[in-house]
Amino acid sequence: MSNPPPPGEQPEDDPFLKKPSEPPGWSQGPPPGGGPPPGSGAPPPGGGPYGSPPPSGPYGTPPPGSPYGSTPPPYDPYGGGNQYGGPDPLSGMPPLADFGRRLLARIIDALLIAIPLGLLEWATSDRWVYETRSGEDTSDVISRAYSGSGLAWNLIGIVAYLAYDTIMLKRDGQTVGKKLLNLRVAMLNDGSVPTTSAALGRTAVLWLPALLCCPCLWQIILIITILTDKPYKQGLHDKAGKTVVVSTAP
């Protein structure tokens, strides 16, 4: 006959005896599959956090190629890259276009629109009025009678400039002038061809102020912003469309 347990102690085979708790994640041996025991700190086999292959794509292995022609730049275009050890904001981008070629391309595009419009207006506006300045005995003054056609031609010019740039940029990022000088307009974040909204916004800021009120002053403002902007050489129109102008020369 077994001896009774001392007073105050429960028998070892008592079903209500509480066993010591095990620390979380601890087990007597490795889990099935041969991996390290949970909680050991060793990564499971397979490369991923749950035994799966490492991810690929925009947050893992970069996809091959990009619209710029190289690996997409690993930076935030509106916050990355600085003098404190951040990534180079121009990494992965083709060379930015120099100002001289940008200016020449813009002059070519402006002439391609202005010359046909001027010839068409001259051919269709054939009403002339000869007026004599009152109180003067000198020669007559020839003035053109627009009869509302001036406003109409202004509107036609606005539509022509906006349509030209918007259609060309959203097609392949190149106007005629930019194509001749090996330039291209690209979205800053990934180098893709500008969307319709980006192309229209960029074109509106580029042309509307010049066509409506102050052509010379507005062009000077755009030139200053291009020359002083760092690091992307963006004019106000580039910032409106979130675009950059890059070189496509080999």
C-alpha cells in the first residue's frame, strides 16, 4: 500500500495539477518540415518570411527595362535624394536636355504653328479701311477692320497651340522640334509618355499666359525657372505636368 501524500500536497497523478507553462513559441523539437523551431530567430527556408520566394516587382527585384531605357530610378522624385546621403535623384535617368536645345525646339514648334495661322489670317481678312486722322493734313492711315475677327483668330490660335502640344506629347512625348533635336518629354516618376491630363496641363501653363496677355514676360519667366531649377531643370509648365525634358541622343 502506497503512503499517502504529505498534508498540503497533491498527488502527482492528480488531474487538476497545473503543469508549468511553456514559453510562447517553444517546443520540444523542430516543427515538421525540418525548419528551425519557432521563436529561435532563424529565418525559415525558402527566402521569404513565410517560406516563399522573395517578392519581385516594384518593391523587390526591379522589372527589366523601363521607359527611360534603363532600370527605373530608385527614388521619390519629390522627396528623395539630398546632400545627406540620400539616393541620387538623377540615378537611372537619361541626361536632362540642355537649355539651348530646348529653346531651339520651342522656337521651331512656335513657327510651325504661327506661320500657317498668319498666312491663313492674311488670306481671309481682306477688308481694309482707309482713315484720315482728324486735324492732320498728312497721309492717310491704313487700319485693318476686324469686325470681331480679331477675337476669333485669338481663339483659333489658342486652340491650335494647345492641340498641337497636347496631341504630340501624349502620343510619344515629342513635338516636331523636340524630335529634330533628339529631345523627349517624360513623366518624372517613371519616364513614361505623358498622360493626356499631364500633357494638357503642361501645355496650358506653357502657352495660355503668353497668348492671352504677356508673351514676352511669360517666356522670360519660364526661361528663368528652367535655368534655376535643381536638379530636374523644370520650368513652371514642367512642374504643372510633373514632367522632365530628357535627351534621346545616343
